[in-house]
Amino acid sequence: MIYGIGTDICDIRRIRASLDKHGERFAAKVLSEAEMATWKARSARWPERGVRYLATRFSAKEAFSKAIGLGMRMPMTWRLCEVGKLPSGQPVIVLHGVLKTWFEAKNLNAHITVTDESEYAASFCVVETAATATAPTTLPVSDSAAP
């Protein structure tokens, strides 16, 4: 069952302006340690790619925070929510600390997608309650049709 849906669109120019004004401090506020390492590597090779990476992570975390209904208030924080990826490249939400504990206690599961194009980054997140082991997997058979 769907618990919540969140979406966000982020103007990449706004992220670039924040980086110009605050430098690495802005990225460190938004990104987890693993994301920070990726951001630094991408920024070193091609600065614009680093800006886009930061914008997609910013957007994804905003969408996730909306889907869980908390916005940016505890236990939701920028750095406790991480956007990782599977070997296939599919983005996934990875949670840490009290946010992970809160999310698991509610038995939730998240699905995230991110994209960027020209001057915008966008994300869409669906959070659902995880299936329980007691849920029926098949419909019950009725005896009323039996001869």
C-alpha cells in the first residue's frame, strides 16, 4: 500500500549559485560521506557534472522527505538519507542512523528515480508499506461452484 508520494524539481542554476557562494560547505551539508566522495571525483573531472550530481541528490532527498511526510525535520536530515545505486545503475535510497530506525519501524520501502536535463534536476519517490508475511498470496477458492 502506498504510504506517500513525493516529487521535486530543482533549478541547477540555484545549486551552482549556492556552490559559488558557500563552496564545499554547501555540498557537505547535503551529501553523505559516500556521496561527497563521488561529488568530489566528478567535480574534479568535469565541474558541471559535479553540479548536476549535487542537484539530483538534493532533488531526490527533497522528494523522499515529502513522500515520508516529514519534510526536512527529524528524523529526516540531508546526511542521513543517501542516494546510492545498484550495479544496474538504478538509484536507491540508503538510510542511516535514526532515520533508518524510524523508517524500518514503520515497515516502509522506498522507490526513487532521478533525472537531469539542461537546467533542471527532477526526482520522484514512492514510499510504500512493505508486504507482510501474513498477507494472502492467492485468492481463496470458493466451494459454492463445486458440484
